[in-house]
Amino acid sequence: MRLGTEADRSRMLAVPVVAGTPSSGIRAEARSCESLERSVATVLFSYSHRDENLRDRLETHLSVLKRQGVIEAWHDRRIVAGDEFGGRIGAELERADIILLLVSPDFLASDYCFDVEMTRAMERHKSGTARVIPVILRPCDWHSTPFGKLLAAPKDGKPIVSWPDLDEAFLDVVREIRAALPRGKAHSPVQRTYPDMSAVNERPRSSNLRVKKSFTDADRDRFIEDAFSFMAKFFEGSLEELSRRHDDIDAKFRRIDANRFTGVIYKNGKSVSRCKITLGGMFGRSISYSYDDNANDGTYNENLRVEVDDQSLYLKALGMATHGRDQERHLSFEGAAEYYWSLLIEPLQR
């Protein structure tokens, strides 16, 4: 009997296709779900320490799953003094139900992450005793790796840092993790049971060990300067591609100096949209947007300023151009660039 499409096979097995599932791995998915049928699923983070900030933010987003008693999280910062580092990580790799590969250039460059943790994780994934979910943190060449055929998170494998709002990206990852849990467990609190930890010599302690980070004036200045540099490159590339794709469009990018650039879009020779984007000015650490490419430096229609939460720096809009709709978004470099680009391209999309 021919089972038809992969979705058909998935329905017949009553197992959803979720993150961590290869295109040919539905049966492994079924075995994996069976192996997870216990009280609390253990989620292990495999990551580079250079990505610790992003790991902390993901763990914060997993708080509801932890409060519900659905998962417990483990990473190498929970290793206590006196534990043998490699042996402890190896023990946790064998115990984990879900292994999150937090993928970045630094993860791929780490011999330990790639050759030890990832290799063993994939062995367990293929045997159906654990599920591996690649979480793409930063752009890198991950498709050619042993886990490159797995369905990655966030959606479409778009790197976390490339999302306009990092919280939206992490929420998408959490949804994929919840979907990977056994049915029933993913939505309802369960009676928690605790494994015998004598083999790994761990005393009971909280996983809530995150502390508030502080940022200096130098950190803030560097952040806004890097954001502006990214935005200038983003606009230059976007305007160039817009002209290339549409014969009736002529788009111009002009760099005035290190702190200012303009963009103009012509359709059939007629100007339809203009902008001037400026770093600094009357608002200090900010990036201003004007609908007029010849506007005075103190004139603006929107402004992005640097804000900070307890873990990271981000950009926040005043909301002048959208009547306050975007005021609460925590914008990454790409999110900020996309926001200002939407103001420039909007006249062509009406």
C-alpha cells in the first residue's frame, strides 16, 4: 500500500511533523515520542558561550513550560565545582529528551560543540531516543551540516537575530518545542518526578540564576553606531535590488557622510518616495527618519532610540509614523532597518 505524501504518513501515524523532524524521519518521530512519555521532559542546550546572552533569553521564554512542570532545562552553567566537565555533559546528553542545538558561526567553529555534543545528539536523534531541534541564532552555513536536513526553528530557519522583534522569534521557538513534546504533556501541567541525580553529584538548586546585566555608555554608543551602519548597508542593498527587479523603478542611495544617508525612489522618472536617515542629533543616541531627503538635520518624522532590558540592548520607535502602533516592539538591527524601509516603500504598495 502506498502511503502517499509525507503529511498523509504523518496523519496515519498520528504524529505531527514538527521541528527536529527530517523529511524522511516520520518513523523516528514516532519512536522519539514514545521515548519521551515520562513525567518531565529534559531540555538540553548545546551552545557556544559567545551566544550565552541569546541562550539566556530563550530560557526566559521557556519559563511557562517550566512552571507547568512540563520541562526542565539544563546547560553547562549548571555544572558545579568538583564535577568533571566532559563527564557531566556526557551524562546530561544521555539523559536529555530534547536537545537544542543553538546554531551560530561560533557553534559551528567549536570542536567540542560540533564534534562531541552535536555528534552524540544526532546519534540519539537517529535512534529515536531523543529529539534534536536546531535553533538558528545567527546566520551561518548550517544547511550542509549533519543536522541540515532537520526542520529548524524559528520558522523557515530564519536566524533569531534577523527577526524584527527578538521576542517574536523566541516565541516561535517555544511553540516548536511545545509541539515536539508528547501530546497532552505539551498543554497540561503534570505531576513532577525527579530523576536520581546521585550519578552526577548535583545538589538541588534553582535554574533561575540569571542576573541583571549592566551596559555602559560605550556599549550604548557602539550599539547605535553598529545599528546605523547595518541600516545604511541594508538600504543600499534594498534600493539596488528594487531597481534591478523592476524596469520602471529607479532607486538611488547616497551616503552624505558617516552619520547621514538618503534614499530616493523614482517610478517612470517621477519621484514617489524620499527619505533622509540620520545618526544622532537632538535625541542623542538615536536614529532619525525624515520623509524629505533634503530635510534639515533637526527635522524628523520618526525616531529610534536605544533602550535596555535586564539582558540586552534594543531599539525602540517613538511611533510617530505609525500613530504609536510600533512603540512597544523591541527591535533588532534588521527589525529597525525593515521598519524604516517600510516607511520608504509604502507609497509604492498602496
